[in-house]
Amino acid sequence: MSADEQSMRRVTAIRNGTVIDHIPGGLVLQALQIFNIDGRQSNPISLVMNVPSRKLGTKDILKIEDRELTQDELDRLALIAPMASVSIIRNYSVAEKLTIQLSDEMINVAHCVYSNCISNSVREPLPHRLKVLSTKPLILQCHYCGRNQNLERLIGNLL
Amino acid sequence: MNSLITMNDLTNDDIHRILADAEKLLPVAKGNLHLPLLQGKILGNLFFEPSTRTRMSFETAMKRLGGDVVNLGAVASSSVVKGETLHDTIRMVDGYSDVIALRHPLQGAAQYASDCANVPIANAGDGAGHHPTQTMLDLFTIKQAHGKIENLNVVLVGDLRFGRTVHSLSYALVRFGCKLTLVSPESLRLPDEIINELKEQGGELEITEDLKPQLENADVVYMTRIQKERFPDEDEYVRVAGVYKLVADDLSSVKKDMIVMHPLPRVDEINPDVDSTRHAAYFEQAFNGVVTRMALLCDMLNIPIPEKIGGEK
């Protein structure tokens, strides 16, 4: 059994829901924030942190029971885990395998980290647009003010 | 066409072509020739922040070419105080005009306006962001003095952190191979992000707090005002206000063709005794705002400038 398989089995298989593998080690708590999981939901959530990974060195794994992630939610995950692999599980089997494929722009995922950017004027009817300048490493730039975004601060600005 | 939001909207060839057009339009800008290239066209002037030179020179440029201007006027007497969004203001003025000049306190406002409007937007300053029409008139002034804009030693002085003028200008100068010496107090240094981008573009930069030693080798000394209105904390402003003052005696050993520029208004960073030296270029620079904006307005409205301009007024 490979190290990755051992890692996956640290928690039991789920019947229905979503399994997210290859989250960079230590970032799974931010993934919870991205998916608005704050402990008040009733569905079971399993976390695995800092296990060995051939791809990433260390990785985290998140299993969310009874919830299938949408493509929009996947786009948000790109902020911290652009290499993540996502499996949709139905009746204990992998029904779909999804990978994050960043487009040239992230629209309405997060708002610019600069408070003096026009996009933070709450009454303006605008889409929040972040250009993807690079995926490795992830570099995002506000479409409006042209400034590069601090990703840690940006996670606090998720929409 | 084509909005002008940042200098990235213009290629180096565009810049050279527009500067050449501006040169041709000089007699029109001075009122010596009548050339109504923009007759029937209307400029919407939307200035959400105070402006003297930029607003007036846009207006003069339009009128010298036979066009007309509608003004937002004071923000306090417009629908903005009733809570109108920038989106709605732009959509309205879009219907009243053929081109819009926009100054706004928030960065990114010009790009947003360009997204909302059908007519071209000229960014006349967005917060501490960009001011490309100022950059074009600065380049025109430099070209007038040196016959070129390439490979010069340019010293930028003062508020390099909040000064949108120097942000746009520094990007343009690096594109033309100029060496930049950045003179400012540490708290007003050019933002790291801009420094990094300039370096990535091959820019040769020197960073210092000391102005006087930089004067001797300079081709251009570009002074700026420390902008009180951009400081969140007045104590911080007081600590750096008045730190650079250029006086005529400082210019005794500079190059003969070195020019002192300033986007104006000045406070005390250039002593009035510099005005009468051969190096003072800032009032000519202010005039150049008219001729450069004439060329830019024609370009944005796709109105070609005739090869030969003639005909007495």
C-alpha cells in the first residue's frame, strides 16, 4: 500500500459526499473556511493533516459527507490548493473525479484586498474580477486597480 | 476606440506617434492656427477630486480643436451626493458625450468606468493609481528638451509612494531605457510592487534619500509635492513635509540641458528663484498638457491628424 493510500485510509471511507486530496499540508482549516464549514453543519466532516505526500511533501485531506462540491466551490479552492484532486463519492464509489482548472480570471470568488479599490465600493454593481497571472505560484491581480493580491488576506475576502 | 487607463494601453510606437502628433498641433494649442478637427464632438469632464491643470487642459484641448465640453461640476452639487453610483453617472454621461475624462479618488475607477461605458475613457488620475495623460505630457516635455525620451538619467523626487504621476511615468521611462534615481524619505518610497515590476522589465534603479548628489548627472529632475491629503496621519505628514527643497544655487554644477519638472501644484519643494533659470520646465510642462491631450483626444476618437497643418486663424 502506497503512502498516499495509507493516508487516505486514516479515516473511514464515506458513503456519499466529497473527498478532497492534495491540499498543501496545514491548509485544510482554510479549506473549511472556503467552504463555509464552521462546525454548525450537521453532516460529518473528517480532516487529515500533514501526512506524507509524493507530490507535495506533506498534504491534508478533507472528507465532507453528504455534500457534493460545485464547480464554483472548486474555483474558490484554487486560492489555497490549485493542485487538489476532488472525488465525488456516491454509494462508496468514486462517481466523478474533478480537478481544478483555473481559467484566466476568477469572477466573484473574492474581493480585492485593497480597501481603496473601486471594487470595494459596496453599492457599485460590479463583478469582482481577479486575473490569474500565474498558476505556479498562484498570482492574482485585481482587474480594476491592477494590484497583485496577498493570498492570505484574500482568503479573508471570499464572497 | 480605445480607452487610456494605464500606460500599458499604449505601445512604444503609439507613444512616439502621439508625441509627434502633439508636436504638429503646437500652433493650434497656442491659438495661432484654427483646426476644428473635433467639431461636433463633446468631452464629458468628470472630476470627483480637485483639479486645476488636468481639468482645464482637457477643456482647452477640446475647445482648441473645435469640440465642446460638459462638466460634472462640483461633486457637492451633483447627484453623487444623493448616492448615485459611479456606474450610473458613467452610463448617463456616456449618453451625453463622445469621450470622458475621469478623475476619481479610488484606484481602479477608470478601468471600471471603461467597463461600463461605450465611449472611450481617459484616466485623469485614479487615487494613487495611474495618470497616463500626465505621463504623456511629461514625455513630451522631456522630448522637447532632449530631442529624445530614450536612455536618459531621470531623478524622481519626493512623494513616490502616493504620487500617481511618478507611478505612471516610471513605467514609461523604464520602457525607453531611462535610468531612474528614486529620491524620497523611506516612508514615501516607491511601493515595492512597482519597484519589483520595474526591475523585472529591466529597469536600472537607484534608491536614495539624498537629493543633492544626484543633480550633477541628471538629465531630468522631477520634483513632486508631498501630498498632505494622502496621509491618514497628520503627524506622519509633518515628519516628512518640506524635506526636499530645490533652490537656484543647487543648480550651479548641473548639466546645461538638465530640466527641472514638476506636475504642480508646488508647495515649497522648488524655490521661486529656480523659475528664472534655464532649467525650469514646469510651466512649459503645464502648457504641454493642452497639446498632448489634443493629440490623445484625436487618437481616442479616431480622428487622424493631417500630415501638414496649415491655414491661418
